[in-house]
Amino acid sequence: MASSKVSRFPVFFVVAISMAMVAATSAQNTPQDFVDLHNRARRADGVGPVTWDARVAAFAANYAARRAGDCRLQHSGGPYGENIFWGSSGKAWSAADAVASWVGEKKNYHYNTNTCDAGKVCGHYTQVVWRKSVRIGCARVVCAANRGVFITCNYDPPGNFNGERPFLTLDASA
């Protein structure tokens, strides 16, 4: 009897630790995490908040599930604005990583000319802070092919229209 109790303890312990690790990882990828990260970037530029939208989130989840087999950085072609992110295996890439990557493009964007630096991208950043995009839905999957992570966020209404600025500012030198 004593040996069976001893052998169950380590199994229980391993299961408990595994569940805690899963909970810690998923806690960094909740709808509220995505909303908060977007709204922090939007506040920095004087843009109003986004809210989570179940319909947009369902679209994002469906598309992420389609990409789970290959993890290709390919846009969905859907009716929403879209940012996509891929991280290689070996790290538990999170909402914070994806949004930081997109917002990191801010350094390439120039409000006064509404352009990106030559040879650089800034469209992911401008979509995050697009003032008319007020509903988001995001999804994250671990890819079967390479164990990388694919994250997508969709935006309603979409942004990044030629000739329009993502937000309005009183200081055009920003």
C-alpha cells in the first residue's frame, strides 16, 4: 500500500505543475490581455479604446485554426483589418509579444507625412491605433508543423486606408 501512495504523489505533483504552467500561459493570452495591450498603445496616441467583439474573435479563431497546420504568415483576405504574428518554437509567445511587435513599428511611422521610413513597415502599428477600428478579436495557436506560435488580431471596421491618418493629433510634428 505504501508504495502505491508514494507513486501517485509524484504523478499528482507533475499534473498540478503542468496545469499551473498551462494556466500561466493562457492567462497571458486572454481577450482582456489583447484589449489592454491595444488600449495602452492607443492611449499613448490619444486614441479611444477598443472592445472585444465575439463575432470578430470567432473570425480570428477560425482563421488561426486554419493556419495551425502550417503557421504561414498569410493574411486571411477577410472583411476585417488584420495583424498577424509568428514566433518560432522554443518560446511561449504571447499576446504581449505580438502586440509589442506591431507597436514597435511606431518608430518607423511619421505622422506629419503619414508615411513609413523607406524600406520599413509601420502598417501593423497604424492598424493597432486606427481610430475608427473600435472592435477587435484575436486568437493564438501552436502550429503543428513547427511548434511555432501563430497569433492574429482582427479589427472592425478595418483601417489603413490610403490618404487617411490612423488618428488625429493637434501636434502634426509628432
